[in-house]
Amino acid sequence: MKNEIEIPIQKEEDFVAANLRRDKYSQTRDLQAMEYNTAIASRLLAKDKFQVKCEKCGKEFTVDAISKDLTKCPECR
């Protein structure tokens, strides 16, 4: 009978291996997404901050974009 079609049935072990492979892939993808999100967040926070050197003592300190014209550190004021 050449008209019969044989469909191979996967073994139970193949399903277990496929589930483990999917779990490993999703964990890797989640870790990568978390790293990307933290990098983006830190870049956005750093964009609004500037490093300024104190003209009195020479120490570098961080100021916001709003108060960029400050030239003395908090200790020298």
C-alpha cells in the first residue's frame, strides 16, 4: 500500500531536550535584555551630569546640566 503516509512520532526525550533548550535560550535572552536596559538607563542619567574641575582646589565634582556654571566645589564654597 503505497498510499499510506507514515508520520514519525517524536520521543518523549526529544520534548524534554527541546524544553531545556528553550529555557536556556530564554534565560540568556533575559540576561542580555537586563544588561542592555541598565546600560541605557545609566547613559540617560549620565547625559544630564557634567564633571567640572574646581578652580580653587582642583578637585573634580559632578554638577547637573542646570547648574553647569558653578566653578567651585561644595567644600570650597
